[in-house]
Amino acid sequence: MSTKKTNLITYDPAGVFLDETGVSPAELQALAPRLEAARREVLEVDLRLLAEGVVPKEKEKDPLDAAFLELPENILAEYQADQRNSELGQILTTARRLQNAVDRVVVLGIGGSYMGARALMEACCDPYFNELSRGDRGSRPRMYFEGNNVDNDASQGLLKLLGNGRLAEKVEDRWAIVVISKSGTTLETAVALRQFLAALKQSVGGDAGKLAPLVVPVTGTSGKLFNLVKALGCPDIFRVPDGVGGRFSVLSAVGLLPAAVLGLNVVTLLEGAAAMNEHFRTAPPGENAVLDYVGAGHLLEDKCGATIRVLNVWSKALESVGLWYDQLLAESLGKQRPGKKYLGATPLTTVNTRDLHSRAQQHQQGRPDKLFTNLIVDSWRCDPLPVGHSDLDQDSLNDLAAKTLPDIMSAAIQGTNEAYHSDGRPTADLHLPQVNEFYLGQLFQMLMLATVVEGRLIGINPYGQPGVEFYKKNMNRILGRR
């Protein structure tokens, strides 16, 4: 791993320690032995059991998908040993091929199969990336996400945008499919693939030889999707790694392939995740962003009934990161223990200052059942945009003419924290030095690590999603399918 980038994202729980919460720094310090025990279980026990393939009875209920933890280092090591033939090398080769061949890519997937890729696109690409010309995009394809719903009009709208099967004669009209599903049995994605595959086939004049290279799957080594793409003759098939659950797969081919197609630096993304792993393994409680994040959330939930975790995202670019985290936390910790004891905080993402105008009243003076974590960007990608001076000062803004949007954002963050604290509402600050691949890799890995550590801390297996299976079975039964 590169040693040039040593800066880390930081977590500050100072705003949690309020008289109204009754939570003190000493209590967080007292939780340290339990946090360290949970860390050891994640780092030593879970990884050992996964490697041995022998899972004890107390961990049998859900799969032990702990392989996400070592994935960044493993992928980087393989790439450094053989850049051309490694999995990452093949991903980069396929990404370049698609960049040269098409102007649009449709990513089909649901849940963790698409949410990480969408978060990376919105965070790291230009805010209106899909609206830019091919030249302004550096010949990187526009990207769209479907197969995550069964919305008739949304699907029809995207098919219309893609030409409704019209013959694609030039690169600006050509498009491709990246389909992501480990089993291929998820109905939403399977239906979308059938529909979009039919349109793609028409766009190449029914030529099977032209169709196959334009479909790139990320799937398991067997199953319905694997069988389908083998029948199509797709030249590039990437795998969902064993021991990595869908919502923990963003740093596998599931997220890396779409990111590479967009031209993002996926090596730096993995280096960021590896840096967070090293921090998690070595830093003690009180200096460890993962453990302190878990400890503050656990204390607020246990002592104050703060069962709602609000991620206040202070950048529109990070909204989909928040939505990715929502599904990670909800599916991992929202579970039932024996004796009908229900666990798991409810996650909620808000984008500020936008959502202050719809949520702040409730959050500041509504039920005191929330912990607010501010996800703050310290340095913006673009030059600061000043308010500016105007001869038309009816809006009385000339006194702010020299102030910039980052200045106003900083004032809003400080003012909101002060307002919440005045009503006894706990806040914590999670700082990203910048929004780029290195810090996004850190953030993804930190939140995944925090989720599994909290699961071990409260005594549940954070892997698997048994509740989701019921809706799938019921839907198939109602549709008359076995």
C-alpha cells in the first residue's frame, strides 16, 4: 500500500457529552474493554472461523461474511504482483473497453449491488456528470441505475432515453449493461435484465457477436445469472467474492467495475480502505474512529433511548453515501434476538442545509430519541464561490459580498450544532478532509467496520438479512412462481 497518503478522516463525539444526555467521556472510556473485545472478535475470531470454514452453533443463524475486511489489501496485493492478469487489472481493461465502445452504461442491481457504485459516482464525479458532453466527460460513459425497483414509468423512461432498441450506428448512440447479482434470482434485477437485454439486442441489429461484449456481469460462480451470461457468450465475467455479503461488497468488483468505467481511481479507493483497516487494528479506544463511533452510538441508545441515528450530510455529493449507509445499518443490526427482543437503531440521512427547512423543527424540539452525526467536508473540490456585490441590494446581501458558500456552510454547521445543544440534542462530527477516492475508501470501510463491531458488541450477527427473504417469498407466491 502507498505510504504517501497518511491523513485520516476524524470522528469527534464532544457534542454527545451534554448534561441532558448524561453521557460523559468517562463512560465512553469505561466502555473501552468491551469495544476492544468486539474488535478482537471481528479481527481474530470471525476471520479465523471464516478461513477454517467451521462455524459454531451460536454463529450459525446467519452467514459469517467477514471477508470484506481483508478485501482491500488482498486486491491491492494481487494487482501489485500481476497488474495485467489480476482481477483489478482485468476490471480496468474492461472499463477502458467500455469507455471506448459506448456512451452510456446501465447498471442493473438492487441494494448493495448498486448503492455503493451510485454513491461513488455522485461523490467523485462532476455534480451534473450525465449532462456533460462526451468531450467534457473525458469520453467516460454516462451511467444510469435500474433493476432496483419495478417502477414501470422509470423503466420506460430510461429505455426511451436509450433509443427504445433503435439501431446504434455511432458511439454516442451505443450503450452497455453492467448487471450485478450474486444468484441472479432477485426478481427486480432479473426482470430488468430481460427487458434491457432485449432493447440492447435490437440496438446491435440482433447480432449476438456484438451483443455479448456489451453485457458485463458481476455474479457468483453458478446460478441463474451465471448460466444466462455464459449462454450469451459474455467475454468478461466478474465475481462477487465468497464470504462477502451484498451490502459489504462496495470494495469488490461490485463497486470497483462501475467506478472504473467512470474513470475513478480505484487503486486509491482501495488504499484508503486499507489505511482505515490499519487504523482500526492499531489505534486504541479514544483515538480510534471506528471504536469511538460505535461507543458513542451505543451509549446514547442504551442510556437515552436514542434509537434513531441521523446522518446529517453537509454536501449534496454525499447523499447517496448516506443512503448506502442506511441500508448497511438497517439490514445488519435491525434484527430480532431470542425472546422477541428487537435490536438495531433506525438510520436516517438528511442533506443540509436543504433538509433543515423540513426536518430541523422536529429534530431540535421533537422526541429526544436521536443521535445526530454531521458528515462534514473540510475542503471543497471547486474554488469557493463568493456571494458577490450587486448594485441591486434590495436583498441586503452586500454585507456578505466577500463571504463564500463554504463560509456560509461552516456558519450553518456551527449554528445548527449550537441550536441542537441548547435543547440537549447530542451531535458528533465526522470530518472528511476532501471528497475523493482516498477518503471515500476510508469512509466506506470505517462504516462497515463500525457496523460489524456494534453487532458483536450487542450480541447479534451483523451478517445476513433473514427478514428480507419473507417479502421475496411472498411476492413470488402471489405471482404464482415457485
